[in-house]
Amino acid sequence: MSSIIGIDLGTTNSAVGVWRDGQSVLIPNALGHVLTPSCVSIDDDGSVLTGRAAHDRVHTHPRLSTSSFKRYMGTDREVRLGSRTFRPEELSAFVLKSLKADAEAFLGAEVRDAVIAVPAYFSDAQRKATRIAGELAGLNVRRLINEPTAAALSYGVHLGDRESKFLIFDLGGGTFDVSVLDFFEGVMEVRASTGDNFLGGDDFTEALAQSLCRRNHLSMSTLSPTAAQRLNQLAERAKRQLTQNSGEAIAMTLTVEDKPYTMEIDAAEAERLFESLLQRLRKPVERALRDARIPVDSLDEIILVGGATRMPVVRKLVSKMFGRLPAVHLNPDEVVALGAAVQAGLVAQDAGLEELVLTDVAPYSLGIDTSVQVGQNDFVPGHFLPIIERNTIVPVSRVRRVFTVRDQQDVVIIRVFQGEARLTRDNVSLGEFRLEVPRKPAGQAGADVRFTYDVSGVLEVQATAIPDGGTRSIVIEENPGVLSPDEVRERMAALADIKIHPRERMENRALLARADRIYEELLGESRMFLANHIARFQALLERQDAQEIAHAHKELSSLLDSFDAQQTY
Ligand code: ADP
Ligand code: MG
């Protein structure tokens, strides 16, 4: 019987596991890592790269590389890479394809079936898009599983025979998800799901970077792209060092135009620096418990998920908030894939765990485009005015009043958007219509805009002119971004002629991408020195002598390690 694989298709990192000999096993990628960065890049020869190599190229080749596309699943938003554009399902499919290839190399057999984890708050459209991504990758998606449910399975929560309630605290790279789950009589129910779509480990990195700049009177916005990227890497490394050691201060040095800018920071200072981010973690937790109507002390377990929960400051906050230690004996960035593999094992035995999905919240904020006043008669359009905020319990109806900005203005255009960004151009457009309003001095006419959102995801937007006048409305069905079966077939055919970078060459390709990235950061002598090494390595690759290549790989890799370790480039 062929195996079913379990996949964590993360915003920052993805992972794949399989159920074997009574336990979940994570599968390493071509580089031997169990985490594969969810990045896609088009290589110089037009082939698609994923994972580490693509991640390094996000910096060196921003126009050919992309990340965080999970945020756009279920929408029509396309990303241009070189001469082609890709839908979020297609980008996800590239990552899934590489995980599938890793699993096949590991298992020595073709893999066709998969269980894929999705955030508990994913809407129907986002779930459909995830299934389509699987299909595009040549996978038969047997099940989707909620990420918090998967995390719970990895901890064996389903093995107990009494009711249990627990909270999943998931802090990833750029997202924070809190879920309260209830396991009862073989069914896992998501009782509440809250979070912050724009808060994650990367914000802690950013805080460190900003602090270095502040202390050195450097303006972050004037740094060159390479210096900014170097600073980001420096901060990421510092953040991880703070996770590793508890005692001594760690040092960061950024060199800009031959001038070093340094900063030392110890755990206590870091905690102060992170204070406002840590504070932001509290609200969603409180809200999740309130929504689930479960008091803290009746929770059986707190489970940490997401790489950023490795940070001691985060663990400390969680312990303080709950008055006890969270479950941490598994790696937090691996538990979703481990749990997806548990579910895959259960599905293979026809015993898949049942889930009750929570669908009665609005997954995104919904609102309209407005102008913001910046001077006496000066208005800037393009600003998002949320009317129904995300995580509002549905059905819901809310109204906001908007005013004309010009004298004698006789029409307002109601443009409807979904998303969390401040500027509407960064959100997803759902539709628009015009409403005639009485001609009056600016600010004395306008419209009452009512949003009504129901359980099936249908949004009705109604605008009524003020002080008097007509009413117009539109109805927006959910799933603006779901491909039809015909479109899926079309996309599949189009993807068929895209070359995927061969897995067996991934290790060398990733090394070159890393070398390129470091080359861009170096200056002077060391730069030339590295360039020579890269050129020699490339020449060897062309000669295809496996032994020589392996030797040179080691050499170049330790050279790069030494540059990385010096941290002063
Ligand atoms: P996602 O669920 O968003 O795909 P992950 O769960 O893999 O992402 O989390 C990625 C985040 O975890 C990144 O911000 C990364 O910096 C952070 N992270 C990973 N390891 C550590 C560590 N040792 N110390 C601090 N942060 C870490
Ligand atoms: Mg995750």
C-alpha cells in the first residue's frame, strides 16, 4: 500500500511527514532539513526553485522570487516572476511538488495521496484553493486538517478517552493564531479561533534591526537594499542566539560603507525591546478564551506551535498568562506536519479523526475605500475603512457613514475590499457601485454604508444617500478566487511546460544561491576571493565529477560558514 503524506504548508516554512511503524516521521528535503522555506524563485535557466535556494534569491533576485503567498490563497491576486504570472495556488503547488519529491526519495516509492493542514480560520475559498494547489502538484488531497488540530494530534491528545480542552498558541513567521479546541467522543471541535494576521517572529527580528539603527543614529529607510538585507540577517541570527543562550549579551555589527555600527543586547534588554510585541500576544488569547467560554483553569493543556515560540520571552509570557508551563517536548515548528502525518495514518486505516470546523466568524475584515483628510481641502483616496472587522461572529450587520469630499459632489463610488492592509490597493477588491447623492457643500452629503454578512459567506453591501436620496446595493458571493474545474485543467496544462529544478541538484543550487547572497554582502578582497571560489565550483559542476563536486561543495560551504561566522561583512 502506498503511503499518505501529511503536509504543513506554512506561510514561512513547510514540512512533510509520514506515519511509519506506529509513529510520525518527518521527511528531510534535499538539503537534509525538515523545514523547507515556502519560497519560489525562477532560476537563470527558467526552471523553478523552491526552499532554501529560493529563499536566498528573495534577496538577490527580488523580481524573480516570492514568499508568503499563503496569505493570498483563495484570492485572484497573481504574482509576477520574470515574464510569467502565477496564482497563489500555483506557487503553493511548487512547494507541494518539492515536498512530494522529497517524500518519494525518502520512501523510495511514488506518493499520490496527502493530508494538508490549513489554518482553522481558513474560509471555504481558501480551503478550496489549498485542495487545488494539491491537485496542481499531482497530489490527491484526501483530507484537509486544521493546523491546531494537527498540533494536538502530534501530542496524542486524541488518544485520551475523556473530554479534553486545550489552547493552541501558534506564533509563526508572520502570523499569530490562537485556537481553543475541545476533544470529545472522538470529535475535535474548534471552539474559537483568533489571532493577528500581521504579527509573527519576523516582527521580533525587525525590532532588533530597528534598535541597532536607533542606537547608532542610522536611518533604516536610507540603507541600501543590500545593507538592509544584511541587517535583517544579522537581526535574525541575533534573535536565534538569544533563544540559545540565556546569560551573556550578544553582539551585532553592521558594516555600512566600511564603517561598523554595533550593538550589544542581553536577554533582559531584549525582553524590554520586545515588550510591545509581547503585549500584542495577550489580546487574542483572552478573546479566544472568551469566545470559547472556557476559563483558563479548565484548559487541560497549552500547546506551543510555530518557530517563534522557541523564544524564551514568548515562553515566559505564555507561562505567566496561564500560570503554568506549556507543552513543549516537541519542536514547535514541526508539530503541524507531525500531526498531519498522524491524520494521514488514520485516514489510511479509514479511521480519520472527525473535525468540527468553526465557520461562524468572518475570516477577514471587510470594508470600503475612503479618502483621508490631510489638509484643509486636501483628501487622499485609497485608504481602507473596515466596516466588519475580522473574527466578528456572523451573521452580522454593521453600518458606517461616509461623507462627500468635494462641494457639489453628486456621486460616491462604493468600492468594497477584503483584507487587513491600511491601503486598499494591498487588499482584495470584491466589487464596486455608484450611488447618487444630493449636491451639497463638501461633508454635508454622503452615504450610510451597511454591510451584512451571513453564515454562508454572502456579503450584502447597501448604501443609502444622506441627507436623502436613493439606496443601492450589491450582493457579493464568497469565493471570488476559486478556479473552476476547467480553469484548473488549463492551469495544469500551462504548468506542465514549466521546468522544475531537479531535486538531486538542489544541494549544489542552494549552495550557489547562498554564495551569491553572501557575495552581494561582501566588499573588496573577500568579494574577489569568494567570486573565484564560486567560479571554480561552477566549472566543476559542469564537469560532473561527483567526487570532485562533493569535495568542492564542502570547501565552499565551510568558506561561507566562516564568512557567516565573522558576521562583519
Ligand atoms: P510559519 O508557520 O509562519 O510557516 P514557522 O513556524 O516555521 O513559520 O516559524 C517561523 C518563525 O520562527 C520565523 O520568524 C523564525 O525567525 C522563527 N524561529 C525559528 N527558529 C527560531 C529560534 N531558534 N529562535 C527564535 N525564533 C525562531
Ligand atoms: Mg505554521
